[in-house]
Amino acid sequence: MGGTDRPGQVFRKGDRPGIIVTKVHDEGCASDSIVRAGDRLLSVNGHDLEQVSHGQAVALLAKPCIKVTLIVRHEEPPQGILEFSIRTQQPGQGFGISIKGGLNSPPGNPNDAEDDGIFISHIFQHGAAEQDGRLKVGHRLLQVNIRTETWWFYF
């Protein structure tokens, strides 16, 4: 997320623009690293990311190479970050949430039409999320790791 052409916010209005990690793919090289959602990418293989577009940053990250060197700043998350696992009762059962928002989608934040974050818009009765009880409509989804069943939310 971010770039000179997409100055989106991560946690709150007023965050500095930049290239922000929005997800770490389970099968990607970074899945076993310390890189996490919300981190600010400062450099990829020696290329400064401070004044690049989103597309330029993606191209640098997707460029085939044997070794990728990242300089990352772990942004101090605000109070309200939740990290937890939700387990379904049976294989194939959904988590029981609907989400809204994301890039090139209708906004999910009812208080800020410019916010391109992804938010919980509905929690279904009898689903795993309702049974767990910690998620609420309006929580911002930061990352989901299906392999480890770890979810990061901000509210």
C-alpha cells in the first residue's frame, strides 16, 4: 500500500506516506521473516522507496533475483492492535465475517471515504467469529495468515 501515487494510511490519519506492507503471503519468501503487516519498506535491493509510486515498488519487489535485501522499519502500532487465532468448529466452516473496502473497491471505513483499508462489515450468527466474540463490525483487518490461523485487527 502507498507510494507517491497512493498516499493511503495504515493506522490513522496523519501517518507519513510511504510503501507499507499490507500482507505477507504464506508461500512468499518473507513469510518466515520478521516482516509483518504495517511495516514501512524503506529500500529493496538498494533502491530507495521514499519517493516511488506504488507500481514502481511492486515492480522492484517482483523482480526475479536470487536474494532480496529489504530495509524495513517496524512502525509502532497504535493501541488497539489485536492478534489472535480463531479456530473453526469443523473443517470447511467459514469464519463468519463479511469484509468491505480495499483498493479499487467501495470504501469500508464509514468515517473516511479516502481510507482504502479493509474492514469487517458484518458478523454472521453462529459463525466462528461470533462464537469467539472478540471481533466487531468496524475493526480494520490488517493481516490474515490462514496457515497459522492468526488474524491481526485494529479498531
